[in-house]
Amino acid sequence: MKGKEFEELAVSYLTSLGYRIVERNYHCQGGEIDIIAYDGKTLVFVEVKGGNSKAFGDPAERIDKRKLTRMLRCIDKYLSLHPAEDIRIDALIVRGEEMEHIKGIEI
């Protein structure tokens, strides 16, 4: 499976939970946000990481400080164009058939 396929699984998962997807692969200078969606009235910025084997380590380990810093830059840009009061950053980790949803990543 490749990144795009992991993102498709993530979108299907979030949609099944009632999330409303508003953006996919939102790019800004130096970064990207995989999925932007509403969970009720909360605007959620979602990072998707996946892996089929342990050869490259656990996918969750690839969400590091550098990645989050780049993501924050994009979040600031997005919010300057689309203000929101209630926001959250989530991660979806896809390990084969298993999906782990981490809500409210602390930065």
C-alpha cells in the first residue's frame, strides 16, 4: 500500500464516523496537511501515516517535531483564510488492516 491508499482508508474511516471532509492534501509553503475535516463544529487537521511492515519502524514514529512544525505553518495559513474557533490536530496511523486514531495531538 502507498501513501495515497492510506489516505483513502483514512477518509473512509473518518466519513464513517460522521466527519465532513473539506480539504485533502492542503499545501502551503514548506508543508502539507493530509486531511482537513469537521467533527461536528470542531475543525480537525489530520496527519495520516501508514506502513505494511516494521522494516521502516512504526508509522507513528514518523510524526516528529519537524513534521508537526511544518503542519502548524500550514494550519496557520489555512486559518488565516478560513477562521475557526474550535480546532484539533489528530493523527491516523494505519498498520495493515488496523487503524489507530489519536485525537488531540499535544504540541
